[in-house]
Amino acid sequence: MTNQVDTFKMLKMQVEKDNNKIHAFEVAQIQLEKATNKMNLDPNILAQLKEPERVLMVSIPVKMDNGTVKVFTGFRSHYNTARGPAKGGVRYHPDVSLDEVKALSAWMTWKCAVAGIPYGGSKGGITCNPKEMSEGELERLSRRYIYEISSVIGPKKDIPAPDVYTTPKIMGWYIDTYNKLTGEASFSTITGKPLELWGSEGRKEATARGLSYTIEIAAKKLNINPLKATVVIQGYGNAGSIAAKLLHEQGYKIIAVSDSKGGVFNKKGIDPFEVLIHKNKTGTVSNYPKARSITNKNLLELECDVLVPAALEGVITKKNANNIKAKIIAEAANGPTTPDADEILYRRGVFMIPDILANSGGVTVSYFEWIQGLYGYFWDEERVNRRLKKLMVKAFNEVLKLAQREKIDNRTAAYIYAVSQVAKAMEARGIWP
Ligand code: NAD
């Protein structure tokens, strides 16, 4: 136990040492340590849970439109596969790094375990700026990435999906490349595909829909009436914009939204449909005429009932945690809150719906897409949403029960639940050879 505590302190110091740069994998390790310090976990299991099972780093040469060849770096990390094939999205972003991909693959492992779906966790990414690339360049990048990682993916090995700045169209290129390489016509190697390529009904909305189910439970618990409640959302992509739409339909007032170029705020409310039209026209939510401009920093600190970080990690830190005024934080993004901030928010009574629970709707419907692809039998949206709700409510209740019983924060409870599921699978397997 002493060793665990020491490691926890050491990692915590490392993160504090370099406050300007949040190292996502250190955050993931601290979260794991914090949870396992409260568990009676076999140290031999813990030792195996601290690092990914395997990481692949690839060079991706791409012929650019101007005739030159640019070499990009790509990653795929399999964190743990005790509970099933690895599962996780692929991110295209200038800040993608090995550290980030490892962290995201750890979070996928815990998320699949919390959601109760038969997967391990993985993640991939390419360090690139898709906003500066033509469609042709993006297609060549995507196809070559799948070629480079093809030996470690497959319907029973590892199943990629979309993440930040990757879309169903890119998933279409992925599945086509994989099928051409293997000579198979499998539709279960990739999820988040377009419906024409046997994507699932409801997948596009799944992350936000799952998130809205968790907000519904939290709001009831805190006696918050949706018809009188306000919501702030950072990030207006797949997760953020659809969360805005669904919560608006449920009667919540969306008072501020943002994207990478900045935010807009109107305390009387913002129509998420109009903002989306504005974003589709101009490429950003900024300068939406019926609201005033606000920075991403100030947006997080607005007075509101529900705050939804739906962009990148490390945005709620010890620097701003004391200024957060939301009653509920529903983490659509992966890793938006640092461990220091978690402690402050818990002390201040902010109700946290942690990422590995809050945004697990996306991977849950990816699981449904995988099942449908394997069987070649496809469900309607009503069935998808009904089954999603059942799994999300079950997962949330398990986490809340544990948090209340042990008097711990929701993130630690979610981790304890997840880690014990993974540990049980590892114990049942034993060590090979
Ligand atoms: P997306 O590419 O569709 O949208 C990302 C959004 O974040 C865009 O609006 C972008 O402008 C904004 N953004 C980027 N940098 C920003 C910054 N510095 N400040 C403010 N906004 C910024 O991506 P997405 O799929 O919506 O993913 C968003 C988050 O949700 C990520 O953390 C992702 O890992 C997580 N997530 C997504 C899914 C899914 O199914 N899409 C599932 C689980 C978790």
C-alpha cells in the first residue's frame, strides 16, 4: 500500500511540476492510482494495468496536392484486452501524441467496463491538421494509416471508430481499405460508418443521447427542473452540437456554446439549430449574431446548472476549478478535468458525471453496430435508443451506489467499478504462458 501511495504522490508532483502542459497519460495514471488505493486489488494485476499492452507507432507518407510527400506520424494503442477485442476511436489533431493516445486508450478500457460491454480499450491518432488538408490528402492519409495498422485491427482484434476531427466519411475509407487489404467483406472492423456501409441507426447521436440520459438522472437527484435549467457547452462538434439539440428539446436553456475559435453567450438562451446553421455557413459558432462573444476560458466559468465540456482534455484544472459555478458537470469530452480540479470540485459539491460514464453512449452504440454487422441483421433507431438507455441507466446506478456506499466521488467510484470488472477478467484468464 505504501508503494502505491508513494507512486500516487510522485505522479501528482510530476503533473504539478509542469502546470502549463497537462500530460494526459499521467492524469489517467493518477486517476487509476486514486481508485486502486481504495481497492483491495492484487498488486500483480495493478502492475499490468499501469501501461498499455501494446503500442504501434507508424510513419504515414502522403502525396500532397502540390506533388511533395509529407510524412505524418500515427499511433494505435491497445491498453487492455482482458474483457474482449480492443475498441477505440481515431483522432486527427495537431496535438495528437503517444502520451495522449495512451491516455485515451486507458479511458476506453475503463469506459467499456463501466458500460458493461465486451470490449477492451484502444485508441489511435494521427498528428496532423485536417483543417489545412484537402479532401484528397485526407483520404490518402486515412487509407495509408489503415494499411499501416492493418495487422493489429480486425473485428475480433481491435475496432477503430471516429473521434475528434474524424467522421463517418473517413470511416467509409477505413472499411474500404481494410476490406481491400484482407479480401473480406467485413463490416465489423470499423464502427461509426455511414448508414450506406452498415453503420448503426442512432450512432451519430449516441454519445450526446447517452450523455442526456445521465444528465436526466443527475438533475432528478439534485431536484433540478430541466424547464428552468441552463446549460453551457464547450465544443460544437458531434458530441457538443447534438447534446445542445437534445437538451434544448428537453426544455433546457442553452446559454453558451463554443468551438476552437471561441464562444457565444446569451443568458436569454441560444437556439442550437440556428447556431449549427451559422457554423455550417461560416465554419465556426463565433460571431453568431444573436449572442455576444465569450472566450473558451470565460465560458467554463459561467453561472449555469449544467456544464458540458465537449472538446479536448485538460480544460478544468486547479486554476479554474474554484471559479466553476455549474451544479452538474457532464463530461462529453474525454479527460477534460485534471485530478487536482476533481478534488476541488468534489469539495465544493459539484456533481460530476465522469467521462468514462457520461460519454459511454458512443461506444455502446458502436458495440450495437458491431453486433449488427457480425450478424448482418440491422435494428431500427427505437431499438438502439431503448437498449442504449437500459445500459446507461444500469451503469450510472452501479456508479452512484458505489459512490454513496463508500462516500467517494463519482469518478473514483466509476474507476473502482471499471477496474474491478477488468481485474476479474484478468484473474479468470491467469497469466500466459
Ligand atoms: P468533433 O471533431 O466532432 O468536435 C470537436 C469540437 O471541439 C469542435 O467543435 C472543435 O471546434 C472543438 N474544439 C477543438 N479544440 C477546441 C478548443 N481548444 N476549445 C474549444 N473547442 C475546441 O469531436 P467529437 O467527436 O465531438 O469529440 C469531442 C470530445 O468528445 C472528444 O474529447 C472526444 O474524445 C469525446 N467523445 C466523442 C465521442 C463520439 O462518439 N464522437 C464519444 C466519446 C467521447
